[in-house]
Amino acid sequence: MPDKKSIIVYGPQGSGKTRHAEALRKHFALATVLDCEDIHGVQELPATGALILVTHVPERTRRALHIDEALRRLQHEPAGYPFA
């Protein structure tokens, strides 16, 4: 089975990204967590297997969830990769 594409979870500092990172990683079936402060472009990010935590969404990305949406999915949806 190929690696899942990486997912970006974004939100302001103190919003719970790091606190919930491991639970989100497991829920979305990803291999690792990267906690990044300032990323400006998707070319700087791993393409597969990572839950990437940032404060702002990089330009030209399609696989990003605001922390509130990620936590809603964690609490109310079955575990699994959220993007088709």
C-alpha cells in the first residue's frame, strides 16, 4: 500500500495543534508528525506520510485542515485518511 499524502493542520499558536498531534496522526493513519513554525511553500514539505503542523497555510496546497476541523473529525468521524 503506498504512503498516504501528507496533511497540513494549521492554526494559531496555542490552538492545540501540538497537544493533539499524536492523536491526529493516528486518526489520519500517518507515519510522522512535523511541527513547523513558518512554512511558505509546499515544496518545503514532505509529500507523503506526515502530519504537518503550521501556523499559516502554505500557498498552493490542497490537503490542509484548520485545527478546529481536524479536531471535529477526530471526535466525530471514523479514523482514516480524510482526503480521497
